[in-house]
Amino acid sequence: MGSSSSAYAPRTIHLDVEGKVQKVMFSRHCSPCDIKELLCSSSNIPRNTAIMLVDREGAIISIDPTMPSNSRSSLYKVIPLSTGQLGEKEDMFQNVLSQVAEQFSRAFRINELKTEVTNRLAMLEKRVELEGLKVVEIEKCKNDLKKLRDEMTSRGSRVNCPCKYNFPDDGKKMTPRRDVPSYPKYTLSQETIEALKKPTFDVWHWEHNEMLSCLEYMYHDLGLVKEFNMNPITLKRWLLSIQENYRSNPFHNFRHCFCVSQMMYGMIHLCNLQEKLTQTDMGILMTAAVCHDLDHPGYNNTYQINARTELAVRYNDISPLENHHCAVAFQILTQPECNIFGNVDSEVFKQIRQAIITLVLATDMARHGEILDSFKQKVDNFDFTNEEHVTCLKMVLIKCCDISNEVRPTEVAEPWVDCLLEEYFMQSDREKSEGLPVAPFMDRDKVTKPTAQIGFIKFVLIPMFETVMKLFPQIEEIMVQPLRDSRDHYEELKQIDDAMTEAQKKKTENMSLGGKKK
């Protein structure tokens, strides 16, 4: 521990009072009157006697806290003044006393010191209070960080899928991840505008901002901005928020969202749907396509259910991903600045909401057979005035758009196969590490690009598009025929792969036989 400053230590003076040595101690806070009382403390000096303090040579000493210290061998003398001497010495004494009083007042400034100390104490108390609040905030931040780290750690475990949104148990609404900046407006050329209406559109040549501008154009071109009285700025903010809430997965990302939406826009034009369906139906089809895979975590429903993730538990193993996509979509729409349907009548919005949910849930491939069979039963006698028929058609349309990559030219479609296989392999590797079942078509040790595509094209894509072709014959040349060509392409690749595998097998066998003969 440190010691106090010498400025606060008491002063000691040795005095010669009538031949008796007296030791006087005083602190820095004593007044001139106190000094006088001390000097007059000898019983030989009457209380009212004037005194003087002199050194051995007789020089008058000013009573000053900084006066030099002395010892018993070097005393200051206290001389009482008689009545006769008072007249002569009074002026000198009063002058010395005034100097002493002034020096003490200037040196100690007791009242000023008290005020200063009080003010400083108040400031310190306020600072301590503020610092205390900061400490509380810091501790709160530390606790929040700890919870976040724990949450991120737990998400890496089997029972949690790394989804961007965790739905709070207290029912509070989610909010978009962050405020998103504006994006530049691109002026689309006439060539681009025409290309957007066709399945041949090359989706790989566009940056995110350009894709956003294309989507914005589609909403304007289809008359949806006017139909739903959308604020164009709100449409921009909504599209930006949509983009922000797609993850950077190999396949299920914002570019895939754009592909599905662009294919829907193309089918609307190719099948003349604006003449057969309502504007509200157009808005439902486009918005469902834009939102259909929001916040996809990159692991499919089979993984969610087998790993008992938060989403699977929340949605009771019933289309957990598709339910999540819907929830995120409508959470974004709860933000007034992003609500493109904010000016729509509440009853109409309920219908729009229910229809979008129905379409997004229809993209669960586990329901593929059920939905296609229902459509097959209606297609031969399809009635565009029948609400049930129209709903079934819209479900099939979004399913077609969702898995339509093979409708596109080979150079556009084939990179998507690589992306999908990469995502599949990520999942199967994780399933192996966690001891979960692995689907053969996702196992990197068993699947090839041709084997992955042939069965899917032959048994899923072609039957569905050929069924739609019964209602819209115009899609055969531009959509169904490319699927047949793609099937033939992958069958040729498989034959080449099989031939190479067989040749390698024979070579290995011959080498083995040659080794045995030796």
C-alpha cells in the first residue's frame, strides 16, 4: 500500500518558551488562530498577551506551513510583548499575523477545497454509475455472445440443421437478416426482354443485380405492379430481401430461384396463361416461384427427418423444408417496407397467401406422384373455370419450373447437374459421418452424372411435361423435345462409361491371369 503525500503530513516545530522547550504539531488544515493558541499554550504566558516568534538571531519568523523544520538544539523563541512594547511592535506583529493568515488562506483554502472535493466526488459518483452501467452492458453482451457461440456449436450437431432462422418459442416474429442496400437499375435491351420469355435463356451470364432487375421487369411486364397497386420501391426492397435470404449453397441458391422464376415467366408467355388465368393467379405463380426455396439449408427433407433437426421436429416431419420456405417468405412480407401486397384487400391477401403456401408445399418431391396423378385425372376434361382444376394446374406448373433445368440447352443445363451432385455429396458425406442412411443417388461412391440423370428424366420429367403438353401442345417443341434429347445424351454417355468400365475390367483380369501364369 502507498503512503500519503508529505503535503498532508503534520508539521512539527520546537519552541523556546520562557526557557522551556515545547514541541508543537499542526496540520495543513489549521488556521492562524489555532497557531496562536498553540504558541500561547505555556502557562507562563497570559492568553491575551501578544507574542512574536523569532529565531536565535532575533529575526521574526512567519508562521508558514512551509517554514523550515528545526530541532531541540535549534529552537525558535516565543517572546511575549509587554504593554510598552506593543506600541512599537504592534504594527510589525499585525503585519506578520496578516501575512500568516493570508499564507494559510492561500495555502489551504479550506472552503474552496471542500467545494472542489464535493464536486469531484459528485463527478466520480456519476462516472462510477455510468461505468457500472457499461459493465452491465458488457456483461450482457458477453452473455449474448456466449449464447450465440453455444447456438452455433449446437447447430453443428445431429439434432440441429444449420438454418438461418430459428423460430423463437415465444412466438415473436422473425425479421429479415439486415437492411439491404439499393441496387442499380439496369435497362434491359429488347434482345434480353425477348430472351427472358424462352427456356433457352442462359442464366449463367448474369450477376445478382442483373437478375434482380430482370425479376423486377417481369413483375412490371405481367401487369402485377399495377394489379396489386405495388409501390415500385417496395418491389425493389422485397426482391433484395428475397435475394438476401437465399443461402450460398451449390444448387439451392438465388440463381436457382431466378431459374425457376424465369421458367415460370416463360411458361406464362408460351402457354398464353394470361388469357386463361386471372392476374391474381399470375401474381401467385410468380411469387411462389420466387419464394419457393427461401433459406434452403442445403440438406433435403430426408436428412431433416432422419437427423431429427429443429425443422423436422417443428413441422412434425411433414415437408419441413417447404414449410420453412413459406414461413420465411411471409415473415419478409410482414415487414411493411417489403410487403408487395400491402395495398391489397385483406380478404384477397388471405386467398393469395393460402395459394402461395399450397404451391410451395407442392414442390416437395415426396408428393410428386400424388400431385401428378391428380392432374392426369383432370387434364382430359380440364375446366379453367373450375377452381380445383386451376389449383392443380398451378401446382404442376411450379413443379415443372422447379425441376426444369434439363429443358434448357445442354451447355446451360449440365453445370446444374454438377452443382446438384456437389450438394448431394455434401449431404451424403455428413450422413455417413453421423451414421444416417444414405440414398444411393447421393452417394459419391455409387452415382455418376449419367446414372443420376437418366432415371430422373425418363421417369419424372418427361411423364410430367408430356401430361402438361396435353393441355398446352405448344410446349412440345420447346420443352418436351429438349428433355428427350437430354435423355438420349445421357444414355450415350452411360454407354461410353459402361464400355470404358468393361474395358478396364478386362484389362485388370488379363493382368491378373498373366501374373498367375508366371
